[in-house]
Amino acid sequence: MRHFRPPNGPGPYRIEWHHGHQLFPWLFFVIFVVLAVLAAVALVRTWRVTPRAAAAGPAGPGGDPALAELRLRYARGDVARDEYLRRAADLGDATAAAPTVQQPAAEPPPAPPPAAT
């Protein structure tokens, strides 16, 4: 009895190359790239500090949320400078300078006596 030998090599399975179905690898590659870009955008949005939070100062575990709210109210113009400095000192802010007391304007020097003619 003669043994039948397949034309594409030994074994029970035929090896065939399909050259017309190359769309699927490119489709999976494009889907992978889109998902990678979306993941990168999500990470950047998560790690980015918003400008409002940065202007308010540290309000995390190391910062005082009351002091951050006071800074925000001062930045909006809801609180006057002297009131801000007083409240910040009450809350224990070491960076707030003591309120400056304006000295009264010095009197102008006396006019020289009129010249005798």
C-alpha cells in the first residue's frame, strides 16, 4: 500500500497561507494604539493639578483646609487685606505678615522766612 504524502509537508494537517486576510492584525493594532492613548490621557488628567487647587495652596493632609479657603476668599476679593492677615495669623499661618500700620504723613518742613528787602 502506498502512503499518501500531503503536498505541503508531512502530517495530518495541511499548512495553508491565506494572503487575503491581513486586515485583522492591523485592526487589532489600531485598537491597541487607541486604548493606549486613552489610558495615557486618563493618567495625565488624574495626575494634573487643577489651577484652582494650586492657587488655594496645600489642602491635603499636610495643609489646613480652613487656611486654603481663606486664601481663596482673599483671592476672589471677598475679604479685605487686614482681615485676611488677622484671620491667617489666628489660623497659625507663619507666612502671613503682621498687618502694617500706616504712619501718619509727616508734616512738611516749615517754609523759610521771607527775605527782607
